[in-house]
Amino acid sequence: MAHTSPPVSTRHAFALAFDLGVRRDLLHSVVVPLLLRSPWALAMALVSPLPGSQVDAATLAVASVALLGDFLMMLIVGSMLRFRAWSTFLKPVVLRPAPVGDCYARGIRRVPWLVVTEIVRNFSLGLAASFVVIPTQLMRLRPESMAQDLLRDVVLLLIAGFLALPALFLGFRLAVATEAVVLHEGDLAGAFQRSFRLMRGHFERWLELIALSATLVLGAVLVCSVASLAIPWLAGPSGLATSWLVVIGITPLIQYAWTFFYLRLDEMDTVPIEVGPTYAAAAETLAVVPEEAAPPLELVPPDRAPEDHPA
């Protein structure tokens, strides 16, 4: 029988994310992660210096500790959310997700490799993107004529676009490396290989996920910015803290969507090879002889001739 699972869909991934994070498990998917990250986020937002102000050593130290604490808490919560989404994938809606304590325990054990994967991936992307700076720096040099200037700028822009392709390629093919290292792979190399394999041929879906995730984040920030114009106390550090808390509140939904997207790719990767209709029809015509209907076996003595064996 042919495999009829639905194709990869960004809309379906976010639909599953909202169903799990809002309708079925709002407390442990959104509220508790927000409470765990809010102290670090509030400390980081409140001690952040205003533009043009001088930063002292104490403020810099508090901001650094808050940034590191929020980063580690984000990794722990993100690992838990991945296991929580995995426990509901392809399961009936009536079944509850896995116990939250088990998800946290399994997620914490994967945090070291998750940190390594995040660092190596971001370093690789940054290194690949750094080559784009070379043509932009050359654009500052002014030749003798305006015609040469225009021609040179066009050529340098084309070169910059060409040099941006490796960063775009790595960002695309390594998009689900963190999901892979948490849920399936035990090390960095395996996670990178699985991500490279699963993302092949899904560039459009990756762009859709990036665009929709960025739209949710930017939309939340825009709403907070508009609200700060009507509510004076939301301006300044308090407004920055409010915006950061709103972004933290919607981050689990984005994490769920990326996890369901990865799980769908992994499901497609592990689907058994489909057979054609001719072979399938032939296989259905094969009848298995019941055990009681099979003829009894008889041992033939070694000294008995083959022709003496009864038919």
C-alpha cells in the first residue's frame, strides 16, 4: 500500500505548535518557561545602559551574568520543549505529552552537546558571512571618474552576493542540527550530517519557517513599541523589558514549530521504500498455507532409495 503521509508544510508545523503550546499544554509550554527565563531577562534589560551613557564595571558584570544565565536557561527550556513535542508527534490528541520532569531530565543531559552545536554552527555561519565584508570595504575606495565608480560598485555588489552564498547554504543545510543533536544524534558530526541530509530539497520550506518566525518576533516587538507611545511607563528600560518578555513568551511556539518540522523530515527519511502496484498486487495474491493444512513431513532413512519414497 502506498505511503500517503502529508508533505512538509510550514503551516502544519505552526498549527501543531499552537495546538500543543496554547490549547493543550499552555502551563508547561509557555508559562513555566517564561517564569524560568524572566528573572535573567529582566536583569539584563534593566541594567542595559542607554545609548551614549557610560558603562561601569559593575553594570557590565551584572549584564554579562544575566546574559549567560538566560542563554543557559534558554538551552535547557529548548531541549525540554523538543522532547515534549516529540512525545506528541504522530500520537492521538487524547494522549497527554510525556511527563514534564522526564522531558527536563532528558533535555538537561543533551545541553552540553547542544552548546557545542550552537557554538560551532554560529561560528561557521559567521566565518562564511565575514567574506561579504571584503567587497563592501573596497567600495569606500574612490576611483578617478564617476563611471568607474558606478561600474566598480556594481561589480563589488555582485561579488558580495556571490560570497554570501556559502553562508546562506550553511544556514539552510544546518537549520535542524540542534534538533538532531538533542533528539537523535549523540555528537556534533552526526547532527550536522543528519541536518545536511534531511534539509536537502526543502529550501522553500526553510525560507517560509524563517519568514514566519521572524514575523512573529518582529510583530511582537512592533506591538510593544506602539504600546509604549500610548503608555508612558513602557518607554525606556521598562519598555525594553516588556518587549523581551513578550518575545520569550512566543519563543516556545517557534521552537515547537521547528521541532515538528524536523520530526516531519525525519519521518520522511525513515519511510520504507514503496513498491509499485504490480509488485503490491502480486504480493497480495500470495496465500500463506496454514500450519494445520501443511502436509506432514516424514524422515527418509539414509539407506532408502529415492524411488521408494511415497509421492
